[in-house]
Amino acid sequence: MGFGYRGLRARIELGFDVTEDFHTYAIEWRPNTIIWSVDGHVVHERVSWDPTPVPHLPMHLHGNLWVPRSEELAGPLDEAFLPATAHFRNASVCM
């Protein structure tokens, strides 16, 4: 219950280093499915009730730098890279 409505965090291996170049990320949110894509390739799909229902509320887009406390999720924090910056380009929301 600590991650939303019976939700859970997940780490999806993409098979490449995302920091080496800009990439196109997409989320397609349907009533019974959410599909995540990177550079036009589906990397993860979530169907309704696996493990929880697909949220029925509108999706919001947030961009930030966030350092989770979980080393299992994000690896160890290397403080030599702080402070950090992020660059976003061509961000859009299609409805």
C-alpha cells in the first residue's frame, strides 16, 4: 500500500545506457492497458489487474531529478556527480 493503490515500483531493463544520447519515450494509456515505449520499441506493458487496476484518473507529466533511497532500484548514489542537471527537449502530451 506504500506505492499508491496497491501499486509497486519496477525497474525495466532497456538493454542500453539511456545517458549516452537523447531518446524518445512514449506512454500510451488505454482504459485496460498502459504501454511504455522507447525509440518506438515497446519496453513494458501493463494490463488491467496485473497487479492492480489500471488507474482511471488522468495522467500527469512530471520531469525532475530524483534520487531514490533504494540502491536496488537505482544503484548507489555517487555524490561526485552532484549537483546534477537534466535536459528535456521536444516534450509533448497528445490526447
